[in-house]
Amino acid sequence: MGNVERLLIKLVVIQFAFLLIAQTLLTQESARIYLSKTLYYEGVINGTQMPSKRE
């Protein structure tokens, strides 16, 4: 049972490290453009609105 618990703890630590890295990158304005698809999903790029699919 000790091996399974050790593996789970390692996975949690690795997941937390990746979470911190991702959050740090998303707070950087220069990296956010390339990493976040939210701007494309909302239809806003560089302050201009993209044409909607309904038109």
C-alpha cells in the first residue's frame, strides 16, 4: 500500500507544479495571447469584434 500512496503523492505534486506554471504563464500578457483561447471563443481579438456566425 505504501507504493500506491507514494505514487499518488508524486502525481499530486506534479499536477500542482503544472497548475502553478500554467497560472503564471496566463498572467503574463505576452504569453496569454498564445495560450488562452478565450479571446477567440468570445469573438474579441485586439479590441475588434469578429463577425458572428449568425450574420
